[in-house]
Amino acid sequence: MAARGGGAFASLGPEMHDLVRELYPVCRSITGDGVRQTLARLGREIPLSIHEVPSGTQVFDWIVPPEWNIRDAWVKNSRGERVIDFRRHSLHVVSYSVPVRTRIPLAQLRPHLHSLPDQPDLIPYRTSYYQPAWGFCLPHRQLEQLPDDEYEVCIDASLAPGHLTYGECLLEGSSGQEVLVSCHVCHPSLCDDNLSGVVVATFLARHLQQAPHRHAYRFLFVPGTIGAITWLSRNEERARATAHGLVLTCIGDRAGFTYKASRRGDAPIDVAVRHVLRHTQREHTLLPFTPYGYDERQYGSPGFDLPVGCLMRSHYGQFPQYHTSADDPDFVEAGQLADALATVASVFDVLENDGRYRNLNPNCEPQLGRRGLYGAIGGSRIEQLELAMLWVLNLSDGRWSLLDIAERASLPFQTVQAAAQLLLRHDLLAPCDAAPGASGPQH
Ligand code: ZN
């Protein structure tokens, strides 16, 4: 497994962080040119198909909304000075604001202004996707100092029939199993919450393009909720074939990892993530599935029940920078992005090499010493690899995968895998025919 701190991926950290920085100013939302611009940039790193779904399209119980685009927005005082300026920060405008152009006194403007009294220097992130409204966000300190005045308000935006845009990158495999990696691309200038997941997913796809892999990998860059629902609705059958999946978000900050399990709770992806976090001694918190959060709740809706967990560092909604202007490029770190990439790559490495085998000599232990597989000096402490061979031989009755065995034996997956390779070479083990991993342990 890759060493802590990013290992072989550590050198990619600065490049990953540069991409976060580059995408930071783009005003993304659940539809519109900000998403297109973001996906166009990612398309320079990985083979990305861009899908456009017309507004008004029914997707299960939802309807693809009108497309929102914004050119400029401001609040000017009576001297004509921009006191709130969208050009300075995309968070200043409530996402999906309807267009407005008016002159109003402070008292009438006030209900349209959003701030955080407890974090008076930060701009909050607000949206109004499904109810027509307009508004501005600003630091509470600034709001309190706005003098009574007549203000000119302009939101030069359009909300009209158009499209919902999402990106999809498929890397074909040969095992018949497909791995889904999903991240949201709908937040404007926020880094940990959306860009960290976007960048880790992009570099993961770039890595897997070069690395040999048996499984197919499907990367989705979708607007949160509506995008995942749209993809699921257009790919119902394909989605159901997902063998393993991860939602990546909030994964570049300084905290240890947080893993929220899939709805199933004990799918191979859940076991593999927990295994890697524990055996690489990474600080981590494990959480059960909840029907709230990011798109794991769509993939884990009862009609799909896909084995898709959510890997984060800080837990969404529970850190002070969440959904504020403090979630900026300095809040995520190059080393943490690279370490997240290394961690997910290790998880996929486990899933790639997992499998079920059959012991070809099941009646009592085979004599390993005769084959040079067992310590020559009797009585000395058993080596990990030898112990792993005994476990693999004992549990390889076709029901236990190598990952199940590693977990039960409390041994690193790599050791168990190496033991299986040795036993295979000595004709003591044979692979089972069924594709491994997809159905989980049968015990
Ligand atoms: Zn968010």
C-alpha cells in the first residue's frame, strides 16, 4: 500500500492543488456555463464525455430545472459604488437568483441579504434552486455597517430553458465488474466541498488510465442531487451493475478520514475502505449510512441500493469553514489531496486483487515444509506470510474472498494476497470461476 503522506502520489499534490486554484473562481451551479467550463477543463486531463439533458426532462420524481447563467451582479450605493460585487466573489450571489434590476431602500433590500452573525467575517453560500428568489450574501460585519440609503440592485442572470450538464469518464475493464466514482460539480467558489472531490477523482482517472486494471471504472462529475438522479434515471440498468462505488467530497482539508458506509454497510467497498484505513494507520472515523449528505443517498435509495460509500476528511456540515468563503484554496492542502488519491488508489488495488479461491488439498493441512513454503526451523515464531498461507488454505472453500480472509485474520491484504500467489504457484489453490467480490461474503 502507498505510504502515508501520498507515497508514490506525493509529487502530484502541487499539481492537484493548482487545479483546485484554477477552478476556484468559476461560478458553478446545478446547471449553466460554470459547470461546462469546469468539465471542459477536466476534459484536458481525462477522456470525458459531456452530456446535456434538456430542462423539463422528467427524471424519476424530479424535473430537470431551467438553466441558470449569471454575467454580473451588484448592489450599488447612491454614490454609484459597488458595495457588494459578484465579480469579487461568486458566493456574493444566491445561486439560482432570478434576474432583478431595481432601486430600493435598505429596509426593502435587507430581507434579500444573507450573513453569518456567528462568523461575521465570512460570506455564506446560499442557493434557491427550486423556489424563485433572489439574494446576496456578505460578511455580517459589512451588513451591519450598511448605511440607510437607496441602493441600486442588479442581478444580470438568466433562468431559462436550457440543459443540465454532466461529465462521464469510462475506463473499460475485463472483469465484468464496474466501479463507480462520483463527485459533485455544482458549488461555486468552494474548495474542500466540491473541488477536492473533483480533483481527486480526475487524478484517479488519470492514474487508472496508465495503470493495468481488471475492473471498469466510471467517473461521474454531476451536479449534486439532480445530477445523480438524472444519471440514474438515464442509466438504470447500467447503474444496477455497479459492483463497488465511492462518492468523494470534502477530502482535501487537514483532518483525518471519515468514511460513511454504503446502505448495505458490509459491501466489499465498505470492507476494503475500512481495511485500508486501518492497515495504513491513517487517522479515521467510521460512520454508518444515513439518508442525508451527498449523492450516496441517491445511489443508496431503496430502488437501487448500490454499494456506494462516501469518503471524506472533515464531515460535511460539521466544520466551521463548510459552505462559507473560508472554504478557500488555503483550506485544502497539496499533501492531503495526494494522500487522498493514494488512499483511494489503495482501496481500488485491494478490490482489483480480491478473489475467491478453492483449496485443492482440503483434507488436513498440506505439508508446506516439503514444498519449501514453511519455516525450516521448528519452534521459531511463525512468520506473517506463513500464517497467511494457513488462513488462505483454511478459508478457501469458495465462500471467503481474500479480503474476507485478511479481515478475519487481521493481516494486511497484501500479505494474504502474496500467500495466495505462493499457494497458486504450488498448485495448492485454484481460483473459483465466479467473479469475485460482487456479492460479498456468504457466511
Ligand atoms: Zn455542499
